[in-house]
Amino acid sequence: MDAAQRPVTRRIELSLRKPALRLWGGIRPTLVIGGRGQPVQWGVGTWQVAADEPVELGVYLFVRGWRFGDAQVLLAPADPPTLTYRAPILPFGRGRFLSA
């Protein structure tokens, strides 16, 4: 595959912050990129996405069969590649994305 045929990609950096109040242990985040979910860990991670089209990111939290903390953002190609996800303080609210 030559340079003209290679897909153009970019890296995004996502920082996942734990909830301030953790009533239960084992809260796990899941990241959804373009409709495909993948379990992730708390902290900073990078992902490769298409550079020439917008990508939808979503995060939700999972604990003992209970899903909460949903947050979605549409990241355009011109947007900065660094985001922070903040989990809700209590285990029934929505999460939120912040630009870094």
C-alpha cells in the first residue's frame, strides 16, 4: 500500500477521571467510538480515529449490572485532540466531557 492509499488518521487523548464518591468498588468505564464499545481503564489513554471525518465518542460506567454516567461528544476534525471525562459524583447522574 503506497502513501496515497493509506487511510489518514489522528490520535486523540482521553483522560478518564474516577467518581469522587465511590459507594461500591469495581466501577468500570466503557468507551464507545463510532458505535463500537471497548472496556477501558481509569487514567489517560490514546486512540486512533479518522482524521478527515467527525467521530462520536461515548463513555458509560458499569458496576454490578448497573449502567450509569453516560456522556457523548461529537469530535470534529478541527477540535483539539485532548478530552477529559468526568464521572458523576453520585452513581445515578450523567458524566460530562471537558476540553483540555
